[in-house]
Amino acid sequence: MIPLMQIEDPARASPVRPQWSAFLELGFRPLYLAGCGWAAVSVALWIFAPGWLTGQLGGVVWHAHEMLWGFIATIAVGFLLTAGSNWTGLNPLHGRPLAVLTLLWAVARAGFLVPGPAAFAIAAASELLFFAVAALALGRVIVVKRSQRNYGVPPLVLALGLADALFLWAAWSGDHLVLMQHFHTGLLCMAVITLLVARRVIPFFASRAVQGLSIPMHTRSGHWQLGASVLAIAFGLIGWPTAMAVCLAAAGGIALVQLVAWKPWAVRKVPLLWILYVGYAALGAGLLVAAAHAAGWVLRLAWPAHVVGVAGFSVLIIGMVTRTALGHLGRPLRTDRLMVTCYALVIAAAALRLLALWPTPFVLACLHASATAWVLAFVLYLWRFFPMMIRPRP
């Protein structure tokens, strides 16, 4: 007897397994995960378990350092290493060298938590090597390919590392006033890098995502903006606060004029874009606050640090680590509800943190609510993107 035809359900495709080679393919994969993970952990420690911070960098000094150099600068390095491969056609770091760079970062994070001068010295050396290696890797591919428009990027990364070195030396010496000056210098170095990157990528992303949208690149005003920012750093270092304030005001004002010219209303329905616009607007406003601080109108450094750092850098970061990760992972450039929730949580965290700077009876409640929103935002980001980061592009 001829057997009847058997019909079976098609076998499900096996999920792609994690691969070390994929994870270490480009700088954004390990460094985005490391930076965003540390953003959640470090804020949770600072707000909810400050008694665990027993390293040489104590209290607010540790918090300021880890937010700027442990989180924000780490994301910037991950982005630049990835962008460098697009700019030059050569991958600055991948495989074992990228693993070593990530290990240096991890040793620094652990070392600053461990008490004792030996742990501090190891952490400081690891962190400074992290910035030096990243700058040299970027410089190598940029020079080899003679990418002249990017010659300034490696020196900016080195300047960020130098500001870190000066900050750590002041912390070791116990000179709090000098330490905060170097923190401010590092903040402005990071602002220059952010302005340089954002002025390029935001118009590019918007023009590609919104049909018929034409946005000027503002190359000339961008050069004036970067020049003003660099001069602000120089004037700050030599102790000319009035000149520094003028340059900061110019850089912030140019940013806000650029933002209006980028037609923000046209991107209101595209979350991958409007989050970048919100962050850039906050960065421009933060530079104006920094100008007011330099002029003596705003006495507390906490105001420019948090407007620039939390409302500016961090909102831009949550937009960039989703948009660029989707693009480089070969995923559709669309947000889902979880990603938009991450955006809303980071914006809420920034608003609540700024509200906590006002002397009201609700300072502690705002601080705790801000930290909760912040931690939840970056945990959700990791939950969404970690599985993709450790697997090859589809």
C-alpha cells in the first residue's frame, strides 16, 4: 500500500547564536553596552547606596568623574571608533584590540570603587590608556586615509583624556577647587566633540528620514561654533572668565540658531530624530548657562554641569545609541514603544534632576524620582539591545 503523504509543519529557523567576533566587530557594540550599563549602575550606587563608595574618589567627586568620563566619554569613544570606519573605510579597532580597550575601561571602573592608593593608581593608569589607545587608533586610520576634515578628532579625544588626568591628579592631591576647574574643562572638551558630531549627523539623519526635507549643513557657522568652544576652553585655562563667557554664549547661541534652521517641526513624528533635536537644544541652552556661570551670574557649577551633562549629553546619547545601533546592526530605522519609553524616561530624569537643584522641600523626592527614571531607561535599553549587540548582523 502506498503510504499517504505526510505533511509536517516547517521547522523553525534556529536563532543566530551569540558570537565573540560579532560582539567585537565595531567599537559601538561593547562600549555602548558598557557605557549604558554603567550609567544605570553608577547612578543607582550614588543615590541609593552611597555608603558603598569607599574608593579614593569619594562622594560627589566619584559621581562627577564617572558620569563624565565613565559614561558620557565612553559612549563618545564607541561612536567615534564606529564612525571612523565610515569616514575612512578602515576599522580603527576590532577583535582582541577592542577587547583590550574594553578591559581597560572595566579595570578603571572597578579600581575607582576599591579603597586604597594602589587601586586608584591602577584605575587611573587604565583609564588614561583607554583614551590614549582610542585616540591613537582613530589617528592612525584618519592619517592613513588623509581624512583631513577629521584631523581634529584624535586631538579632541586626547584633550578629553588630558582633562581626566588633571582631574585625577587634583583628586589625589585633595585640591577640590582645581579639581572642579578640570571637571569643567573636561565638560567643555566633551561639548566640542558633541557639537562636532551632532552638527554633522543630525541634518544627515533628518534629510534621509523625512522625504523632501532639505537641511543646510551650516559648515561656516559650525566652524565659528567650534572655534568659539575651543577658545572658551583656552580662556578658562588661563583664567579669563569674561572672554570665556562670551565664547560660550556664542557657541550656545549658534547651536540654537542651527536648531531652528534644521526645521524641528518637520521631525515631530519621528522619535529617532526629535530626541536628537531635544538633546541638541538642551546642549545649546546648557552652554548659555555655562556662560552665565563664567560671568558670575550663576554661582553653582551644578547648573551648567547638569544642564549640559544630563539634559544635553544624556538625551543626545539615548537617541544616538538607538539610532546608530539600529543602523549598524542592519535593523529597520524605526522605534518601538520600548525605545520611546527610554526617551521619555531620560527626558523625565533630566527634568527632575534640574528641578532638584532648586531649594524646595521636594529636593530629595525629585532626586530619587530622577534616579529611578534614569536607571529604568538604561536597563530597558540594555534589555532591548543586548541580544542584538552580541549577534551578527542579519
